[in-house]
Amino acid sequence: MTRVIHTGDTHVGYQQYHVPERRQDFLDAFRQVVHDAIEDDVAAVVHAGDLFHDRRPTLSDIMGTLSVLEELAAADVPFLAVVGNHEAKRDAQWLDLYESLGLATRLGDEPTVVGDTAFYGLDFVPRSRRDDLDYEFAPHDADHAALVTHGLFQPFDYGDWDAAEVLDEATVDFDAMLLGDNHDPGKAEVDGTWVTYCGSTERASASEREDRGYNIVEFDGDARVTRRGLDTREFVFVDVELGPEEGVERVRSRVGEYDLADAVVIVSIDGDGEPIPPASVEEYALDEGALVARVTDHRELAAEGRETSVSFADPDDAVAERVRDLGLSEAAREIDETVRASKVADANVADTVEDRVREVVEEDPGALVAAGDDGGTEGSDGADGADATGDRAGADSPAERTAAEADGGVDAAERTDDEADPAADCGDGAAADGEDQSSMEEFL
């Protein structure tokens, strides 16, 4: 029998809500998975992509991840992984760096055998390049086989890649497909093979209400998938239905019913009643000990005919929402984020944008076409950018993925209000760590 932990979407380096504590939470959740693996003496930790939230992680994120992987290696537990869309780069991947240090194995079309199971990998592939795949995998002599990959697969919601097609075309018979990209865990049987998402290890969106965790997968005769939770930062969800003439005091009263100490507080308002200034509720929650507070008044959104939720107590969120409304392609949103969110020094913006445009066009000539155009980009989710603006380079969706993905809890770039800020993903994170920690990429 081979027993492994199947995890993914750890998004190390995501400074959610502009708060350094949230950045640390994502690394701590990954460390907790590794500690569980060591204590349980599993055969391997299998990571299904998006180890990092950004393809240009800061030096502190790189070194923090290095320390976690060193713990795993010291316990003689292999780390097997593929590259997700958030962290994907044009050439060498961060996973290759850890592999060169003996801390990881980047899975591919050759089998990596652990116990009696052969593991294969398929990095995230943009939709425009999937027709070129031949799904040829080298043969193996193990009792079982598993394919680890990253993407939104059918038969799960929002899937744009058919798992049945992959299994049918593959030259190896797989007992399981271990998936990353969708932050909601789930499993389904496809043509006798278990296809499963592990979910994210931390909440990257307010729509991700369920507890976070990972999968335990056992290969013994048949593949068996079970779920285990993680102890992550408390999210307090307060849903308020206002009656006639009820107002901010009612909302504060409902918020005050909860223990808010060090929690992320998400308040949703519906019903009738008076207009609610989001800032007044957020300030109240912060005074009660909350780490972060966000308020969404759905009555205002309905009146304005908008489907996305934005807390205008944070002007950056409003800016990010407007960028989404422009219908830019994923690559164009990334460039907007570079120019506007102070990712690079002002003097270097022009050169950086020129270099990035050249890279994008070389990778995919249609990448700069607006997302709503008939010739819309299939651009790689590996582009560097913000959760908020639809860039899953660093949260997970091609430009064609609709806003419904965000509402459905998928790791879509078009997140809800709480992370709808390009600067939250990259700019603020880099600023928090200082210019000297911009990226290991500058040192290689």
C-alpha cells in the first residue's frame, strides 16, 4: 500500500487584505501540511500546483518555503509536485530550484515510483495549447499509477478541460487523477478512475467558506480518497438581513455576537432598512479585535445592477472592480497591474512593460485580445498578477473564465471584494518585504 498526502494551491506569498499576518498564514498552512505528513509517516507529499501565489515570489517567500521543504526532506518524505498557473514562468520554474537542491521532484511524463505507485505530472497547460498534447507517458512496473495536474476539469463545476478525455488519451492507465486549481475539494469517479481536488490550504477568497484541508490518498487495490482539515485562521461570516427601519446598530449588534479576536470578519448585508456605511461596521469589528473586516451591502449592488461585491471602504477594491469591468485580457490586466500597483520602480516601468509585452506575444499572439472578444486569449494563468484583476499567475483562471467562477469558490482570478486589489497580491507584498527581497529571480 502507498499512502500519500495530496495537497495544492498553497499560494505562499499571498498578502491577502494587505495584511502581513495573512501572508504568514499561507506559509503556516503549508508548514502544517508538512508537519502532518511527517507525523503520519506518509510515503510522499504530492502537490498539485500553485505552491506560490506569484511567479515572482519575494526572497522571504522563497526562503520560507525552502525551510518547510527542508523539514520534509530531513524526515525522508519526498515532495512530488507540478507547476500551477500562478507560479508558471517561461523557462526554469521555482520547482526546478528546489529540485536542484534535492528538496523536490518535478513530476513529468516519466514515472516517479514511491512504494508501489508510479506518479506522473502534467503542469498547467493554457487552453490554447491543449490540442497539441499527446498524453504520452512512459510505461511503469508499479502496481498503481496516478496523474498529478493543475487546471479546471470536468465533471466539476467550471471545468474547461475534460478529465475523461485525458484518461482516455493517456498511454498509461491511471488509478487516480490528483488535481489542483479549484479551491473547493471534491471527488468524482470517471471511467473507473478517481478524479479529485484537494482544495486550497488557506482561504484565498471570502467565497471559500468551508474549512480548508487536504486529501489522504491510499493506493491499495483501489485508490481511496479521504479528507483531513487544517487549523487555519478563523473567518467569521456574518450574514445580516435588515428589516424596515433597521440600520447600522442592527448590523453592529449582529457582528458583536461573535468572538472576533484575530479573525477575518466578512459581513454581508441584505434586506430592507437604512443605508449602511461599510467603514463604520469595519471600524467596530476592528475595535473588537478583528484582524480584518470587510462589509458588502448587496442591496447597493442590486440597485446598481452589479454582480460583483466591492467594499468601497477600501478604494483599491473599487479601482480593481473598475479594471475588471473594462474586459481586458489576462495579459493586459497584468500589465495594468505592473504600471499602477508600484510593482517596480517608476523609472523602470516602461522597460518592464515593453519586456513583458514581448514575452506575452511570443508565448501567445492572442494574449492581449480582450477577454470578451471572439478571438479571446487562452492566455496562460501563469502570468504574474493579482487575484483581483483576474490574474491567476501568482489565483487561477484563463481570461475566458467568467465571474461565476469567483462566486463559485473556484481559485479564479476574479475574486470577491476582499481580494479584488491588484496591489494586495503583488505590489503590497513586495513593498512589505522591501526592495532587497524583490525576487530570487533577480539573483539567479
